[in-house]
Amino acid sequence: MLSDLLPNDKSPNPLLTRQIVDQICQFIQERHLAVGEKIPTEFELAQLFRVGRGTIREAVKLLISRNILEIRRGKGTFVCENPGVVDDPFGFIYQENKIQLVADLIRIRYILEPEIAALAAEHATSEEINRMKNMADAIEILAQENRDFSDDDIALHTLIATCSRNMVMPNLIPVIHFGIDLYNHSVEKYETLKALSFHMVIINAIEAHSPEDARIAMQEHLEYNRKNVHRPLNSRSSGKIPPGSPGHPDC
């Protein structure tokens, strides 16, 4: 049998496994396999790289753990969306003090996102800007209806980062995403609507191709978020709306 001609590696060599991981990644790049495309079977890969199926199996496990490949039962192994990018690379979900985590993530976002917005103002196309506007409108409608808009909010920030035309930015998105999602679940509705109002200010600055205005608008957006995160928790839990906030009797 052909399988008898392949190396037998019931106990795969870790060094060899890492080499095969690199070779599979190179294979995906050289063959220009797109997101969702199927890679060769375990047996075919063993033939291609002249190693045992055990080594291939271990290499595929590593690639799955890195979010490069995914197994679909009964169908095979496929290239993941956003290969190599994981949702929570730093294990934030295991942090107990979520309010402090949100505050710290906003500090990191304050370093990154104003420059992302400035770059987007330099490079965004009219089509991309129109998409931003549509996304911002959809997010506000969802927020008004008390519906979850986290995925839409993440998509908008992702688009702004993509418009920076910096290849590193998409790899920073998982950290930014986590911060957005935590923030959206830690504030009251009136705070959320005010925070969302900054979206159009940012988008207008990007449309005007004004990097400095886009940078300032994003800074103001994040500064508002930061202040709300640091506001005492008991004022949130009391259900009272502070003076000056939308919905307060004095407004």
C-alpha cells in the first residue's frame, strides 16, 4: 500500500512538527488559498512533505490553535477567516476586574486609535466613507431600540482601521474589539448614545480628509468613554441619570 511508503511517526518529533507547520503556511501562501478554501487531506499532505501522518496531524493541531486552520466535520480542513488572528490573544476574558480592564484598554486605544483615524483620513475612499456612514446610522438605530450593536460597532472600527492602509492595524483589531465589547456592556443607554454620537464627527473628519480633525475627534470619543468608565459604579447601578445627560429632567 502507498501508506506503507510514508514514514511511520507514532511519536512525532516536535522540531519536525514545527518545520511542517511553517511548510503548510508557506504552501497556503504560495497557492494563494483564500479564506474558506480547503487544504489537501492529511494523507495528501503527508505525501507532499514526505512525513508521517502523525506529524501532519500534530502540525494541523498547532495551526488550528493559532486560528490559521479550522476543521469542519465531514468536510475537511479549511483556511480560517483572519488567519492567525485570535479574538482574545491576551486572555482578557479571565481578568476578574472588568471595569479596570476596560479602563486600561481605553488607555491603549487612546494610543492607537487616534493615529488610525488620522491615517484613515489620508487614505479612505468615497465608497469606504459611505460604508462608515451607513454603519454609524445602523448602530444608532440598534442602540435606540436597546438592541445589541456590538458586532456592528466592531465592524465600523475595523473598517476605519482597514482604511489606515497599514498592514499591522488589522492584527491589533482583536484587542480593540475586546475593549469595545466590554465598554458597550458596562455603561447605561444614555452614555452609549452620547459615545456613539462621536462616530459621525470622526467620519466627517475622515471624509474631509483632515488627519488632525480625525485624530482629535477620536481622542474626544475615547476621553468620553474613559470618564464614564471611571465614574463611580453606584451611580450606574442606581439607575439615576446625572444632570446634563440625555433623558435627565433638566435637559
